[in-house]
Amino acid sequence: MTTRLHPTQEVDPGAPAIEVRDLHKSFGDNDVLTGIDFHVDAGQVVCVIGPSGSGKSTLLRCVNRLEEPTSGQVLIEGIDITDPETELDAVRSRIGMVFQQFNLFSHMTVLRNLTIAQQRAKKRSRKEAEEVARRNLDRVGLSDKIDAYPAHLSGGQQQRVAIARALSMDPDMMLFDEPTSALDPELVGDVLDVMKTLAGEGMTMMVVTHEMGFAREVGDKLVFMADGVICEEGDPREVLGNPREPRTQEFLSKVL
Amino acid sequence: MGSLTRTQRQRAVQFSLYGLFVLLIVLFWVVSDKEAIRANFFLAEGFTETWQDFVFIGAKNTILYTVIAFVGGFVLAMVLVLMKLAPVAPFRWLATAYIELFRGLPALVVILFMAFGVPIAFGWRPPGGPVGAGLVGLMLVSAAYMAETIRAGIEAVPKGQTEAARSLGMNGGWTMATVVMPQALRIVIPPLTNELVILIKDTSLLFVIGMAANEKELTTMARDFMSSGPSAGTATSLTFAALLYLAITLPLTRVVAWLERRQNRSR
């Protein structure tokens, strides 16, 4: 792929995968994000936790501009995607995203779910797209569901297909928006296993989650958000085991 | 009644309702003038000697006009929907104004405008003569209703579907064409079929337009056979037309009911 992401800016291999500078986001009078600065380095797994309404999902959705930031900058591999000149679709195809509600295309088979964007956005041939799709379905352990429709899969299977769909674009990084929150408890493990494998392979990941076990075990950095700001961040074992801020302590005492 | 059990009471009520129903039928049969009904609504010659005209001209044209108006209306409705979704506000205003205008006007007035008003005012005559003009009128009206239906279908597609497609790097056009529209159209098939049934009945409004013999649809044909032909002076031709309308519309409404049941099951 040689699509230019921006007429003048170049991908900078030394830059963080994701860098957010003084990000603000308001919905009308409601200030959801009030000055976020943070970054995810290439190969890092960063988990974002916090009470509901703290803005963590909004922050994640600003990273691929599904949500339009009110002010501030979001840089992906050194390219400012809040700049109107940026080829947003081309940048997005380098950022995989996994949603809480899976959002598989319900009128398409699993295979078509995995090939449609490869063909339309990455201009791959049907044959190549199907090869990539089969490889990624195999990665998530669902090769036998290739011709199934999403409605016939369990929530856990749908989420693994959604991960395979994002992976089929060969993204440089993956965003996860509470990927296990809509799942029955017994199905959470399969999805977390896939994510752990992915992390082990060196994928850059930003994960909004309530799974403290995953954050402790897999995360390189933990970010605690509250009331639209980053309250505390650092090594997951440190933040979870020995939180400095009272707000963090209060939250963790409720969820752990 | 005190000695009856609950079930016995229910039986007694049901029994008397059946009895009342039978009584009403018998009463109608005794009181009605069956000869007058037969002679006015079911004159045999009105069927035996005109059925070829009714089926091969009247019903054929009713179906043909419906299909033309539906296809034309659908295409126009899609244009209106895209305008409603346009990023530029004036397009949205124009589409909204159009929809409000044509939903607020009687279809008959629009047909008269197209068939008589526009040709007089601009000297423009649409292809197909007065019938073509009337069909344009039907298209304009049905497009307004279909546009609203399709827009509702698009809004019924979960927002997450668009977000997933956009997050994969698909642009707005491809997302609409391959992800949103196919799901929206599946949702609107039952209401659009209803629209089709309404359009079948509305083709009868074209009777206000003068038609050549081979252009007549069912209503025009029925009216003309009331004043001439084998059943002249009776309403037999209206009965015939009514039965043929039902033969077309009833299967379609059954299909709609089936589609809706199937859709509710799959959710």
C-alpha cells in the first residue's frame, strides 16, 4: 500500500504509535474530555480503566476520529489525523477497531465480513482478500464458521470474528472498546485468550476494559481516567497494587 | 344463572352469539331483493361478454401503470433519500420541502396538474400522452411516501454498522452502498410492498384522464361499461373491477404479512 496518508507529513517510524495532545471533547454543554495528554508506543499494550462516564470510550473513539475532537491533536505514527488534509480512510485502515457490540455486518457471511473492506478500502483482489481472511479466521480459531452468518454465532464467536476482521486489514495497531463487556461470563475467556496471543505477537494495543486481570497480566501501561482527565498512569502492577491517587484508590476498592 | 359453572356460562354466551349471527344472515336473506342484487351487480352478460377486455386490457393496464409508477417513484425516492443525507443543507431542505409538499396534496390534484395544468401552462407534454402525464403525477406522489419509508429504514440500521465500516477504512459511499443500504432495503420491503398495494388502488385515479380504448385501466373500463355494452345501466362492471382489484391486492397483502412475520422471527 502506497496510499499517501497526508500530502506533506510522513510516517515517522520513531514516533509513538498513538500520541494524544491536549485533547478536549464536548457534547454540547457536556465536557467529556478536558485535556488529555498520553501516548502508546509501538508494540505496547496500554489498558484504560475508569468509572463509566469518565470519557475512556470517547478517548478511544477520538483516536480514529469516529468521534470528532473539539480541540487538541491526535497523531498516528507521527501524522496529525486532526488535520483536514489527512487521508482519514487510509489512516483508519491501519488502525483496527473492536467494538463492545461486535458490529459484524449482519447481512454478510463471516468470510464476506472479513473481505469486504480489504477489497473496497485496500483494493485487494477477491482471491487475496479471501486468503488473508482464512488465515485470520484460523488465528482466532473459527475456520469452521467461515460460511456462517453472525446471527448464528455466540457473542464470543462474534467478537473473535470481529477481531479477525480488523486483523485482515493488516493494521499497525488495534483499539478495543470494552471488548468483553457484552459477553456472557463463560465466553470472556476465549476473547481474552485471542487478545493475549495478539499482545504476545507484539501488536500495539489500546484497550478500554474492566478486566483488571487482563490489564495486570498483559498490559505494559495502565491509564486510570476519571471525569475527563487522566488521573493516574503507570505500570499496571504498580497502579493496581499501590495506587497513589485517592480517586484511583476509591475506584479500585469498588471493583477489585 | 347462579347454578351454572363458569365454563357453562361461557358456552351459553358463545352459543347465543352464534345464534345471533345465523339469525342476521337469515334475516338478510329473507328481506333482501335477491333478483335486484343479481340484476344490478351480477348480470351474467356483464362477465361473459366483457371478461377479455377486463383481463387483457383493464387489469393488464392497471398492473402496467402500477409497475411504471412504482419503479419511477422508487428511483426518485432514492434520489430524495440521498439528498436528505447530503452534507450540504440546501439539498436537505429541498428534499424535505418536496416530501412535505407531495404528502400534503391529494394525489388526484397532482394528477390533474400534470395532465392538464402543466401542458396548458408550459405547453410541455410528457411522453405517453395524458396517461403518461397522469403516471408522472402518481410517481411524484409515491416517491414522497417511499422516500420517507426508505429513510426510516436507513435510520433503523444500527449506527455501529456504519462505525465498523468506517473504522475499517471504507469511505462513506461504499459504506452506504454495501453495508447500510442492503440492510435498510431488507427492513423496508414490507412497508414498500404496502406502498405498492396503495399505488395499485391509486391508479384508479387516472380515470379522470381521457384514455384511448387500449389505454383503459380497470376503473375507467368499469365506468365506461356502466353506460354502454352488455351490462349498461347496471353496476355489474364495477363488481367485476372490484373482484379483479382484490385478486391483485389480496395476495400482495398476504405476502406483506408473511414477510413481516418472517422478519420478526429473525430478530
